[in-house]
Amino acid sequence: MSIVLNHMISWRIYAVGKKRSA
């Protein structure tokens, strides 16, 4: 897995969690 791809996946998970919290 490339670093960029890994970063995008991690950011997506973080965004989903933030949306759930809100």
C-alpha cells in the first residue's frame, strides 16, 4: 500500500467518525 493511499484511508475513517460524533 502506498503512503498516499494509506493517508487517504485514515483521513476517511477519521471524517466518518467525526460525522458520527456530530
